[in-house]
Amino acid sequence: MMNLFYELERMKHLMNSLLDTPFFWEEARQSRLSYANIYENENGYMIQMLAPGVKKEGVEIHYENEVLTITLKTPEEEKNVQWIRRERLKPIESRSYRLSAEVDPAKIEAKLVDGILLVFLPKREKKEPKKIEVKVK
């Protein structure tokens, strides 16, 4: 008769050993997971995106039809090297975000600070509804 707890423990051990293999981590590294944080405050939205090795010239940001697209291009890597270990992820190449209509596209700002791209998306000023007086004749 099969011992259920033994089999569950054995499966857990097998999964843990799979996660510890270099093959798994290499696959995860190459999948280019996008590393971006997005938060909101009363003034607008902030996107913080990892951009290691990216220069100002390698950043393109476009806004059209309420979609913000960020493209990062890294300089060409050396061709005549054999990598022994590569732990630093290559930044994502392009990422798009659908934005709220409350973003003011004319005031979007971006800066690159210590390998992190910061994109500030300010909210439009809220206009108070106009009250219309009804006249009686």
C-alpha cells in the first residue's frame, strides 16, 4: 500500500531539487521577466523599470491612444568573449502599458537614474463641473 505522506514528501524533494538546478535558473534568466514597479499617488503614476547598462540614447518612450510604450536598447555586447557566468538580466526590450484617460500626456517626464528608468505620468487637473443657471421668462 502506498504511503501518501511519503509520496508527497518525495515530490516536494524532487521539486526543490529541480529548482536548485542551474538549468532552471538559466531558463528563468533568459525569459526576461520584466522588472517594473508601478504606483499611484494623488499627483499621478510612477513607473520604475530596471535598465542596467542602458544609456539615455537607448531609451524610447511613446504615448499614443492612451498606451505608453517604453523601449530599451543596450549597447552591443562584446562578440569575442566566452561568458563563464551571467547573473545580471538583460533589460526588457519593449513594454506597453494602457493608461487611464486621467493622465496628462503633455506633462509625462522620464529620467534615468543609476540604471533605473523613472517615468512620471501626471494626472490631469480635475475640472469642477460647471453649474448652469436656469432662467425663467
